[in-house]
Amino acid sequence: MPLDKDRVFKPVNIALLTVSDTRGIDDDTSGDILAERIIAAGHNIVDRAILRDDTAMITARLHNWIDDDHVDVVISTGGTGLTGRDVTPEALDRVKTKEIPGFGELFRWLSFASIGTSTIQSRACAVLARGTYIFALPGSNGAVKDGWDQILVHQLDSRHRPCNFVELMPRLREV
């Protein structure tokens, strides 16, 4: 993807959420992978949390971050599958202002190269919520790498051409 070296890189403030009934801070490998990549790209992690697969808890945390002027982006990992406990997309539905359907579509298209037709079991998605971007990735390490390395690292880079999410940020709360 082309970068315009004449443009200034603008770091964004990212809150990182792991949704899991089984992972803790010591074994949150997908969250650790995301954190390392976010920092390596030059962005700031302003908060990080691990929550159980509970729609009300996830929704409450998302509302807190959406209302925090220091959070530009929320990236979550986990809870995007098909089982009864996978509720991350439902939590995003409760806070969204607008859907970003292309994110999930592109994620599954890219994921097909790695895992074939199993990609249809992913409900990776993204929304805009009162001016804050929220991206929900599956909880596997491979999915986190694919989502960051092939989509988010580019779209969260203000130098990415022909367009990127960062350049839209000043206008996201327009009425």
C-alpha cells in the first residue's frame, strides 16, 4: 500500500480490549500481538482491558471509551465467533452510530487465503460510535495478525493513500 512520505504521521490513541472467558493478562497472546504491533506502528495504547464474553460488560466498557476524548480507536480481539458466548458484534450493535461493513468483508476475503472457507465462521466487524472507530477481530493470533498487518496498520496511518481513517477523524462528529 502506498505511503505519501510528504504527509505527516499522526499517531492515534487506541484502547485495546480482549474478550475471553478463559484468557488472563498472563496468557492474552492475541492482545499482546496487537499491543506490540500498535506500538511498533507509532500509535499509543491509552487503555487495555480483558473482559468476559458478556454483552452488558463489553457495552459498558465501550461506552466509557467512546466518551473518553483520549480514545480515538478501540480494537477488540475475541468474541466474534458463532457460539452462544460470542457476543462482541452484539455489543458493537448497541453502541454504533454507523456500520463499516467493508472492514468485515475485507477481513474475511483476506482470511480466506489463510484458512479457506472456515473464514465464514468469523463475524469480524467494525463500527463508528459517536466519533470513535471500533474494530472487532477474532481471538486467534493469526486473525489478529491478518487484521492488523493487512488492514488496520494501513488505514490507521495518516500517510496511507489514496485515503485512510485518520484523515476522516476531524469530521466524524459532524452533523
